[in-house]
Amino acid sequence: MFLINCPYCGERDQQEFKAGGEAHIERPKQPTELSDDEWAEYLFMRKNIKGVQFERWNHAHGCRKWFNMARDTSNDEIKAIYKIGEKPPTQ
Amino acid sequence: MTQNLRIKSSEFIDETNRISFKFDGKTYYGFKGDTLASALIANNIHLVGRSFKYHRPRGIMTSGSEEPNAIVQINPNSNITEPNARATEIEIYEGLEASSQNCWPSVNFDIGGINNFLAPLFPAGFYYKTFMWPKSFWEKYEFLIRHSAGLGKSPNTRDPDIYDHRNIHCDVLVVGAGISGILAARNAAKNNLKTLLLDEKNELGGSTIFEANEDNKINNNLASEWLKKEINELKNIKNLEIKTRTSVAAYHQYNYLLARENLTDHLNKKDKKNKIRQRLLKIRAKKVILATGALERPLIFNNNDRPGIMLSSAIKKYSNFYGVACGTKNIFFTNNDSAYESALSLHNKGINVEAIIDIRENSDAKIIKKINDAGIKIYWSHTIVDTRGYKRISSISIMRLSNDGTSVTGSKISISCDCLGIAGGWTPAVHLYTQSGSKLTFDEERKIFIPKADTKEQISVGSCGGDFELDEIITNLNYKLKNFLNIDKTDFDSIALENDHETSKRNIWLLPSDQSIGKTKPFVDYQNDATAKDIKLALREGFRSIEHVKRYTTTGMGTDQGKLGNMHALGIIADTAGVKMGELGTTTFRPPYTPLTFGTIVGRNVGEFFDTFRRTPMNDWHIKNKAEFENVGQWKRSWYYPKEGETMYQAVQRESKAARQSAGILDASTLGKIDIQGSDASEFLNRVYTNAWSKLAIGKCRYGLMLNEDGMVYDDGVTTRLSENHYIMTTTTGGAANVLGKLEDYLQTEWPELDVYLTSVTDHFATASLCGPNSKKILNKIIPDLDLSDDNFPHMSFREVLIDKIKCRIMRISFTGELSYEINVPASYGEAIWQKCIEAGKEFNITPYGTETMHLLRAEKGFIIVGQDTDGTMTPIDLQMDWIVSKKKYDFIGKRSLYRSDTMKQDRKQLVGLLTEDPNIVLEEGAQIVSELNQKPVEMLGHVTSSYFSPNLNKSIALAVVKDGKNMMGRKLFVPMENKNISVTVANTVFYDEKNERINA
């Protein structure tokens, strides 16, 4: 069970949060102009890597805010937490 | 005549407090402080159970939670019975009853014992290999196998005990209250850190507390005496909380640990009453100090499982702590010095030690001289090749070991005994350490897995960290604590230590016998009856991964999770396969460390507390009026209101008719309500719904369909424009929370530029839905001032009015196809308004109806229920709702997906109506639909999603999804059921009032 440092509320237990999948996948601004393949890429394709992964999390039973997390999937170490709109940490 | 093996009084046993208990139906006596195991041994009971597979007689092997053999059924044949309890952990109390497991008719004469002689027929993988043919017979085999499998019996009635959960936050958690744990906890607390010290036993002090080795001294006192004094002073320390009888079950990430605190199991029956039995502690610790100690290893040799064969350390504990001798003719068998301490302890208490068999060539430890002085014979370089004695060990045969340790030489010597202490060295208890995700490293010289590295959040101290000798333990502890707690000094910096050192080592995982391995039974996993032979067989058959060998042989898969024998299994695999143990690794250590009852895991969340229930403000009225309830999400919704003697079917038929003929009333408070405000609210709705919203006039309502980005229908509901920048959205009852979450997600992450605020107001409003041709008259009685004419208050519009000074929002919307009004009031007035409607409606025979009638009425109209007629694979086009998908809007959630090649296919499953040939047959929801009856394999075209008998049409109606359904209008299809095939015709989804005339009736 993670201890997650919500950027708005501070450290809280994982059970207050909801994971929201891979981060930094922007919804296409002009979906109608995409081919089926391009749209499918946005819609269905998600990474599942061993190592540092950028994820969206929601403090569902708290402030209800979405934020981003860089997590090492091999050992569940949370490397960084940053707000929506902020750039992912480089290292 | 049973012999009493109680020796002399022990300070840990209260001999003034005699306790009677029953074992296998017979009454025995023990003392306060005894475990069931120590009390049984004191009564000279050594045979306590039968093994799992071969039904071999088994006795008590250990003195702690690692016990594989002495597992018993507590309070058999009662509702508080508990299987597989370890006799070594059960503290006896007045009235305790226990019985042996896995034996019939009794532990002394067990029919299943025949398996022992059939053992050659039961190799590893026996069941997989034997019950393969003929394939169709498996079910018959399974019945017989299941019947003879398993250990104890689970209770079959409700658990009457109370369990609890507690959250704990602390600065430092110390697991294990041996000498290391106590010193660590004390120093953490003294440095102003909120400290919690846990131990699974009822006494603090670990194994040091009953230490009697005069060579181990602290500040010139016996280590045990010194520690007792320290423990006495612990209670005066602030910031230190100590919990005994508390076993840490799991160590998860981020220092989150679960522990089971046992509160009443040791109390007399009458003292247990109305008390919490066990509590699950959910601990989040800033730092964790693991001081979980080490487990003594057995030795693996032929017939090493007989009652009376025990761990050497357990024999020492029984004599020093419980004051019980395990035998009168004791022999020790060892590969290290620790057995000599046990032997000397017995000797000093006047208990006879016949001999010590040591596989090493010699040892120069100080204690050897004392053993020699005591006149105890030591057989160096010898091993046990066989043991005798069926229900209790009676003798051993020993032979000289060859230099390489793989065979035996010389002549056989037989020595009689009634107790054999085995000492195979020590395995650090790294279970919790590895559960936390940390890695182990193998110490090739000492043949132990030890923690690879300490971190800022976690350290392992004492023997679980690989330190076994007193000076080593204390010195390393001191050094580690300073670093870990970031302190300059500890209160034991200048402690004076003296102890013996072990210098001679020899480790042989599988000891040889004079017989070939095929003829021996060297048990590795006692509980599951897995022998070294089975492991070798698995390797011969090609298994290489230890995880596979484990599952094939079931080594380490018992309730003890192989705490004793797992290391030997690894060693034997490594030796046989010619690989290094460090490279082989270990199997995964999984929680719980010791078994937990389900009661502890679920805590208070049983019965009515299983889940939270949500009730509407009108709930009391529904109960008074005998409503039956249905669970919808967490809500308790009125399902139907049966009158005297009515069945559900009859009630629903009556309610449905009344709602169409005169007036009905439904509690719709559970619908999700989201308040939407902001200057971009209209644009926001445009983006989330498939239809257009910018032109919706203030005071008007509109039905909206919400898709997922994949184009599939997600939710629906009516949204009302209250003012320029203010809307109220309704969602399905079950979807409310998810819809809000999804909308928030888009607002926060995709469209942060929109000025929109969302608030859930589901619980703030109560909703009474008035429906039927007389609903207008009823509403008119309640609000005479409001002009209800179709011109002033048309269908799909909204008015805010006062009823008795209560602000109400009334929407004229309909889910039944009838003229209908939804009256929304602040929740606290819900019941009052409901009552008012009922009063006003009396003259029109207003009929309260529940969800079932609502479902029937809307099905007559072909209105969908998201989640019943849809299942996440239906687009609006599939639902024949093309009309609601805006062609003009550039984008909305899911729009692009409606133009994917797959969603555009013509022959997708589509929603249609179904009419049965015989109008009296009602289809079963979920029934499959086919077009051919005689074709095999038959193609499933779809299934029935909603089905009712319509009282208003006097025939059966159904909605269904059918492949290419839109092109099948009028086609005859079949619904094959178990006993009959039902003929159906594909029809329009709207069965009643196709022209929609009744909403203005």
C-alpha cells in the first residue's frame, strides 16, 4: 500500500486514490482528422514498462484533484509527483 | 499410567494456577503460562497428530509459530472451532478443548496409516499422474480425493466472535521483542520517537530470556538475568507502546504492515465474552526495525519425523521456560554448538542426556569441555542413519560419516532414547524483510540468506540480520541503531559482553544413510510429507525452477509455509542440480507470516456492516408501507409494494396498470445529480453529450447520452438549464460517482481552460416522480398557483416554485411515457412532499411503485436502461438512437470512435424488440437468441436484455440485442431454453403509444 504525497493535501494512504493509467497522452485536438490507426493509437495503446513510468492519479476520496506520478514499476518507488500541466521530471 | 514430565518450577509458569483442558476427549491439567504443547508434553503426550499424506504419527517439534506437526482442531464441534491451530502457540485456559487432526478413528489408531505402507505408490505428482485416465472420470476421482484431503475442519456456522481493526501511525516500529528488539525500541523511544514494539509471544525477551549458558554474560550477569531487569524497566519509558501476542502478518510497501493482535484467545471462556477477540493493526511506520530472530533448522535424515524428534532449541525452551522435560533419555543430533547448550541445560536440571551425535569432526568451544565433564558421550563425525519407534521414538542407529559427507562407513551403533533433539543451525527469519520487496543475498560460508542492504526506512538487527553470537549482535545493533536513528550514542554503548564462539562448521543438507535413498524417508516438509526423495524425483523429471519444484512436490506449501525445511529443499536442489544456492534464489515469501482468521481480515465489516447503505429521505415511508427493497449500487431502493398476499408479479402488474390509468408515484431520489456552473457550462455539455446543448433555452430540459471515448454508451439522463450559466445534470443511480469522476477528469486534464465547476448534489435533493394521466390534477392540488397548462409548463421544461415555503424544482419529464412531473426538494423535506403527494392523490388512487414497475413501464416505451440494455459494447447507433447523435458538432467525447471501421459495420449487435409467438410466455433475461435450431454449432445472434409481461398491452414484451437486428424486422427467431424452444418475432423497440401522445394526455 503506497503512501502518496498528494500535491494538494500531503501524504495520504493509497486507498484514498485512484490510478488513472499512463500520463501525458493528450486527447487529439482534431480527432476527425485522424486515421483509424492514429485514433486507435490514442485510444487503446498504453505502455507497460518495467522501470520508471509516468502515471495519472486522482485523489478520489480527498481533494478529487488529478495529478501525475513517476513510479518505478519494478519496485514501486515513487520518484516524483507533479501537478497536471507540469512537465515530467527528466531524471 | 501417565508419567509426569514436569521438572521443577519455572518462573514463567504459575504452579498455583492449575488449569484443566481436554485433548482428544480426555481431561488433563496444566498451569497458567503453559502452551497446549508444553502441557501435553508435561502429561507425557507426544503423539498429537497424523501427517497429511502418509498419516504417519507426528508429535510436537518446535516451541513456536513455525510448528509443522502439532496442529490441532480447537473446540471441535462448536461454532467457534478453529482448524490447524499450532499447539505450540495456544496458551491453555480453563475449558480449552482440542483434538488431533487428519486421523480416523483416532490418533492412536488411524486407518489412513495404511498410506504409510503404500508410500511407494504416492510419489510427488501422484495425483497428476494417476487420475488422468479416463479423462471423463476426473469428477468421480475428485470427489474421493477432496473427501480424504485437508487437515482440520472449518467451522460451518457463523463466527460469533468480534473482530476489530485499528490504524496506527508511529515513528519507529520494532518487530520482535528479543534482546535486539528491546534495546532498539528502548533507544528509539528515549530519543523522543513514538515507538511501537510487537512480539508474537506472550512474554518479552525472545530466546535470551530462558538462556542458561553461563558463558554468555552481560555486565557480569547471566544474559537472561540482565535482560529480565531491563524488561522490568521498560514500562517506565515514555513514547513506547508494547504489544505482545501480536504477530506481524504482512509487510507491504512504504512501511505499511499488518499485524494480528490476539486479545482473548488465552482467557478463560467466561472472560472472553463480549470482548474483541482479535484486532488487525494497520500500521504505517516511518521507520521499521526488524528483529524477528532466527528459526532453528532440523536435520534431514532417514525417518526424521517420529514423535519425540524435536528441535534442540525447543527442548531447551520446554525445560528452561516451561519446566518440562521432553524425555527421560535424551539424545542430541547436531552440526553446531547450540545443541550442547540445550544438552547442558537438561543435564543441569537433572534430566538424563544419553549422547550427542555431531556430524563435525570436532569443536573447540568452551561448552564442549563442560559436556565432557558432565560425562555425556559425544559421537564426532557420526550421523543418524535410521530411527525406530512408531508412536514415539525408541532408538536411533548411527554410523560414521565419510570425509565428503555423502556416505556412511563402519559399523552401526544403536542407542535407545525417547527424545531426540536435532540442531541443524539457524535460518534468519527474513520473511517480513523480503515481503517488503527487499532483496536477499546468500552467505555461502554460513549457508544462510541474509538481507542484502539496510535502507533509510528499514533495518534488520539481531539474528534475522545474520548476527548469531551475543557480542556480534549487540555491537552491530549499536552501530546500526546510531546510523538508522541518527543518534550519537545509545544507552548500551559501554555494555560488557562475554560469550563463547563457534568456530567449527559443517553443513550437509541431506544426510546419508546406509540404505539407498529410495528406501528412506528423509522428510523435508513435515506437514506436507514431502521428502528429499520427492525433490530428487522432481529434478529427475526435469523440473528446474525452485518455484516449480515447490509446487510439484508441495514442499513449503502447508500452513507453516515450510518455515523449517525450505532451506534444506533449496540445498538439496542445489546439490543435486550442481548449482550454487545463491544463484538458485528462494521461493517467494508471501503474507501472512502465520495464518490469519478471516474474521480478523474483515473486522467489523460483516452482516449489516458489510457495506455502506444509502437510504432516501422517504425510506421510512417505504418501510411503513411494506415496500420490498432492491440494492442499486449502495442504495436501498423500493422494488415493489406488495399488498396483502400479493406476489411480486401481481404487485408489479397492479402498479404498472395504475400508473398508466390514473396516477403513480416513484421515489427517484437516488438518481445522480450534478450541479454544473460556470460561463463555459454550455460548451462543456456540448463536449460531453452526443447532442447539441448551446441552444437549450433557460428553463428547459433535455435528454442526453454520454459516450466513452471508444464510442460506447456510458450514461444517460436529463439535464436542465436553470439559468444562463447553471445546469443540473441527472445521471443513472449506479453511474453517479463515476460520471462525476469522468467529467472532473476531462475538466482538470483535457479542458482546464473551461470555466466550469461541478458539485455532486445527489444527497441534497429528494425526488418524487408523479406519473399518469391524473398527475396534473394532483400537482394542481398541491400548487394551485402554478399554471400547469401545456403552454405555460410544457413537456421537457422546468419551474421553480414554493410549496409551503419550501423551494421546489419541478421538471416535467417522463421515463414512463405518461404525463409526469419530477418534484425535487431539499432532502430534509423529502418525506413531507412525498406525503403531500400521497394525500393529494388519494382520490385518484395514487399508487406508489418501485423500480420493477419503473423498468416495466419504460420497456413498454422502449427506453433503454444503461447497464441493462447496454453493456459497454453498444454505440448509440446500435441502440437505434441515431437521432441523438449530432452531425453538426465538430467533436464530443466518443465521436471519432463512431466512425471507426468496426463501429460502422452494418451487422453489429443492435437493440430490437422481441415478441413471443405465445403472448403469455415471458422470456428470461440473458437468454440466447438463434435463427436455426438444428444447426451445430449454432450461432448465437444475441441475447434478451429486458423482458416483462406488459399488463397494459396484455402480452409479453422484450428488448434484445441481435446481430444485424435492424435488418431483421419481422423475422422469426428462436430462444432455446432447457426444455423448450420459444419462437419470437423481431419487432420495434417501442411497444406502447408509439406516437408519444400520452405525455400530453
